[in-house]
Amino acid sequence: MRLPFRPASIRVRLLLASTAVQVVLLTLLVVNSVRLMSEAASASLDTLVEQNASMLHAMATAFGEQERYPALQDLLGELLADAHGGLAYVRIGDGQGHLLLSAGRPELEPLPVGSAALPADIERALAEHVIHIRRPLLLPGNEVGFLQFGVSVSILAAARKAIIEQGTLIASAELLLTFLLISSLGYLLSSKVRRLLDGSRAIADGHFEHRLPVYGNDELSRLARHFNLMAATLQERVGELQDTADRLAASEDRYALAMQGANDGLWDWDIPGNTIYYSERFREIAGRHADDLPGSPQQVLDLLHPDDVKPYRQRMAEHLKGISARFTCEHRIRLPDGGYRWVVTRGVARRGASGRAIRMAGSIGDVDMRKQAEQQLVHDALHDGLTGLPNRALFIEHVRRAIGQQHRDGDERFAVLAINLERFSLVNDSYGHATGDALLRSIAGHISASLRAGDIVARVGGDQFAVLLDGLKDSAEALRLAESLVELPAFALPATGKPLHPKCRIGVALGEPDYEDAGALLRDADNALHKARQAEDSPVAVFHASMHAQTLLTLQLESDLRQALQERALIVHYQPIVTLAEQRLSSMEALVRWPHPTRGLMAPNVFIPLAEALDLVHELGMQVLEQVCADLARWQGEGYAPPPVSVNLSARQLSRPALAAELLDAIARHRIAPTCIRIEVTESLFARPDGPAKAALQQLRQAGVMVLIDDFGTGFSALSYLHTIPCDVVKLDGSFVRSLTDDARLRAIVRRSIELVHDLGIAVVAECIETEDQAALLHEMRCDYGQGYLFSRPLPADAMTARLPPPLALAG
């Protein structure tokens, strides 16, 4: 059976305790009452016995002396008959035991044994209902008999029983009332305590919103109010803690995400305990398991690269001593496979009250790729990306060291060579930059293989190399080594498979003790190279002081040319092109001139190469075209009918993807017909039929611009290319015309070339005609047009106006 309450509850304990107390107290009360009643009954019986004994003894003595026992018996019989309690019977006997008097209770036969006094066990006596008393009685004649009488205790026993029963009933009622009272009081108390218990359990379970009902103003009610205040405060504090925990969790998530994004590992060093904690990412960076990582900072040093141990230890000691605010060190850590990985270790120490570091924590980041990139950047900063050779900066450093070595040892000899490939730009323009790059790599490998051990080769420009010849015996050895580098190996062209035989020019600057600047030595080698490029007899030139002065003049000329282009100071002269049959003006060639403020009118062969070297040739060519278009528009506006004008384009210009659009736009702006402009290009541009020039020239021809091939017969092309070249006129190079009258074999070549060109539907112009014999011979060979001093020198625009056909109005 399940009890309606728990035995361990306060109410049950209170009930049990109060019941036990009441039972004990009532038991003691009943026991004491019974004892008192027994004592009172014993005293009453004793008095009753003594009174009856005295009365009977007196009556027995009085009637006995008169021997009137029968009368006494009758008297006692009547007395016993009227009595409802107390004296029950009377017997008087002689010494032999014979009864002299018998009154009441005749059924008592034989006569019970009586005692002289009340029995000690009063409870037992009361239970027998009659107490038998026997006393000695002096009979007449001094005979000793006995007096025995019985005292009835039934009324006393019944009263005693009734009193005990009533007392028990009263005690039970009192116990029941006490139980009910204590139970009710306990219920009231325990219900409130139970609510407190339920509230505390709810708080323990996390239900901080739980509140207790408050009734009255007793102690438990006040306790409930305090409980509710405590719960509200606790709820607020828990809310704050939860909010703090949420923010902390979010912060930890952000930190974990940040560390994950940063890809760093964490470490924590307990300095007093001399133990280190490593995160999982730390182990990944170190490439080791947890058991393989060092357990103490001293063992960490065993994993570092030997070159990094000293700086690592020094920076760590500085931070632990408080010299530095943070510990940061980039170092290499040894991997299990024996290799090394670059990492950056950071950390901050926490210090105790004494200022000593007690804990240090930080991170480790993998910077191996960055360090490799930095090393690659350093390498790239000091080496040429195409050939892998040292660049100018690194070469200057090597020369500086050679100068220092010479200053320490006066017998040390060295030299610097500046090497330049001839006509390299033509290879780039004709075959593309990929072919040019392959050629540069081939030349770099050849020069490196040709040098002695200890010599340095570098690429210091687009097509220029520099060589440091160290440990020379004398200057003659430098010249011999330079001459051995002049002959370069043949290079197979990727497009055609045909061999290309590149050549180079070399400038030599000997290392003299008075040199202090490595850059000056390389500059002097460049000056010597410039001299070698101008020389026709020797590809090698040795620097001397006059070359430096010439270089200064060249630099000044560069500055002047830039200024001239900025101020649009260049002018155009026109050289007529005539028909050889009638020597009538057919067209003109625009030739640029530079009226230099101090050096006079300069021919294009002086500054055009300089413009190409400075990458100014396109700007120069566009200014020439603008002037030509302006002159044509002016002449047409004045009523003249000027013939077409040829404008020269360089190879650099034709490499521009939008060149055709730029030219046509300039022509359109001046509102002249495209047929008024002709474009002259050298035939070397067409060595590759699929080169960039072909597409641009086809666009120009489609717009109405005629194309002339200049210097025909001198380039890399063959006659077989003529059928693929988009051109209308070829210009026979002047080198053929000058020797035409003296060389029969040359005349045959020129004659057959003109015939071949005519067969292709292309007209021919002969350049540099200076004599009547040359003109007659070319006319006899059916050459169409002629150009040269025989007909006219190049003329300014104003002078050329006079050579133009007169305006139509004047002609009429």
C-alpha cells in the first residue's frame, strides 16, 4: 500500500513526534492516576476495614459477654441485608474453629482464609471483589477466638474501572484532538515549506521565473517573499550571466573563426610548471603528433634551424625580461622528413606581482609560402626573368665588389663588357616577341658557357648583356675574350626553320684604379659599345675619354628631340618622284627634317635611330603625317592638285594593333582623300607573311591608301614573297642604282627584278638617281618612276608649291 505522504516529510515527523510525546505523557498520566487511585483505594479500604473491624469487635465483645450471639447475628443479618456495599459477611468462631456467629454470605463454605490486614497486591484484591479480614477476638473466659469479616470492593472496583475507562477515553480524545491540531498545523507549515521546496527545486532545475504565492505575514510568508526576491535577483543575474556567456561564446566563435581564418596555431606555456600546450593547428604546422612535440621550451630549440636558434633565444630572453613588449620571431622549424618550414612565432607573457613572467601564450603561423615568395622576389629583383641571368642591379653590385678588391689589391685586373645584338628589334618585329625571347635565351646560354669560372654575365637591357671579366692578366686578355664572343651561334627560326646568324657589338671598359663608381664603369662600357655600333671595321671598341663626351652630346640630343616633339618643331621636306618617260611629277616622298637650334638642319639618319631607341618614332611619324595632311589640305584649298605623298612608317609603328585606324583617322580629320596618301615600308617587314604588318597594310589598301615597299632587294625577304605582299609600288634601293652603270651583272639582276615586279602588276620606283646615264638606263629597263638629286633635292613645303601644277584657274 502506498502511503499518502512520505515518511521523511516534516509533517509526518512532526505528527509522529507530537503523537509520541502525547502518548508518553498520557501514559504517564494514566499510570500515575491508576497509582493514585490504587493508593486512594488502599487507604479507603484500610479505613473501611479498620472501621468495620472496630465496630464488629466492639459489638462482638458486648454481645459476647452476654453470650447473645444469636441476637448479634440477627442484628448483623439485618445490617448486611440493608448494606449495598462495604461489609459483606461476618463470622465469629472459637479457638477450635467452631463458628459462634455467621451473618451474610451463607454460601461461603468452607470459610476462605483471611488475613489480618489488606493484601499487598491491591489490584489483585480489587479483582476478587471481596477482601477477607481475620482478626483475633477475646471471648468470654479469656478464650481467644477469631473475628472474620468480608469487605466488598465491587463498587470501588467498578468506580476504579469507570474512572480508568473515562480517563483512557479522555486521553484518547485528547490524543486525537492533539493529532488533528498538530496535523493541521503541520499541514499549514509543511505546505508552505513544500512550496519553498518546490520553488528551490524549480530554481535548481533552471526555472528562474518560478515564484511562490504569499499569504499572510508570518515567518514563512516573509520567507516566501525573500525567496521571490532572491529568485528575481538570481533570474536577473543568470540573465546577465547568460548574456555574458552568449557574448563570450560569440567572442570565442569569432576568435576561433579568426584563428581558423588566420590559419595560425596556438601554444600556451606554463612557466612555473615548465609545460607547453599545443593546439591541433600547431601540430599540423609542425607536421608532428602530440607525442612528438617537445614538452619543455628547452626542447623547442632542438626543432629550430641551427641558424635561427640564437636570434630566437635572444628575443625570447628580451621579452621574458620585459625589454620588449611582445615576442615575435620568424624562423625555420624542422619537419619530420628533415626539411624545414618557415614560421612566425608570436607571444605575450603574463607577469605576477613580482614582475616575473608566470605564463606565456601566443600563436604560430605558417609563412613558408610568403618567405619563398619573398626569396623569389629578391631573386627576381636581382635577376632577369627571361634568361635567369643577373640583372643590372646585381651586376653593378658585382662590379662594385671587383672595384673594392682592386683597391685592396693593386695588382687585380678586371674589365666590363657591354654586348648588344645587332638588328634584334627587326627580329622582334618580323617574327614576334616569342622568337625574340627564344633568341635572347639562346644568346645568354652561349655567353654563359663561353666565360671562364668566376666571370659574371648579366642582362642589362632588352637586347644588351654585360660581362664582368675578373682576374685578368692584362688588357689584351680582355680583348681576346671579347673577340671570342663576337661570333654567335646560328639560331633556327621557329617559323621557317631557316637558320639566323645573329651578330653582336661589344664595348670594353677596363677596370682602372681611379674608378670609384661601378655605374660609371658600366656607362663607359656602353659608350664604347656605342662607338662599336657606329664603326664598320671592328665590332669591338675599347673605351677612352672622348667617348664619354660623345655620350653627353647624345644625351643632350635626346633631350632636345623630346622637346622638339613636344613643341612640334620638326618640319617636312618633299622630294619629287617623276615618270622616267616624260620626267613629269608623279608623286612626292615626305622626308622629315629637324631644324636644331644649335646644330642646324639635321637629316633623319641622325635622329630617327635615336627616336626608335627612345620609343618616340610613332609620335614622330604621326606628326609627319599630320603636317603632310595639313599641307595637302592647304594646297587643295589654294586650288592646286598636288600629287600623292608617300609617308614612311617604321617597323615599331606597324607593330601597333590599331595603327591603320589611327592613320585613317588623321587623314579624315584633314578632309583629304585616302588616295592622296601613300605608305612606305621596308621589305624586311614581310619576311613573315603572317606578321603584324600585313593586316594593317591590307586595311589601308582597302581604304584607298597605296603601299610602297622601300629598300627593295636589301631585306631578309626573297622575290618569292612578292605575290603575298599587299603593295602597289616597289622602290628599288639606291645601292643598286649607284653601281648600275658600272656593273653588268647588277644590271641583269635589276632588269630581271623589274620584269618580275611588272609581271605581278606592281610599279617600280628607282631611288638615288643622280646622273642622266642612270636615268636613261633605268628608262631603257622599263622602270616606271625615278627619284633622286637629278630631278630635285628635298624641298620645304613653300618651295614645293612652285613645283606643283598651277591651279586650274591659272592654267586656263
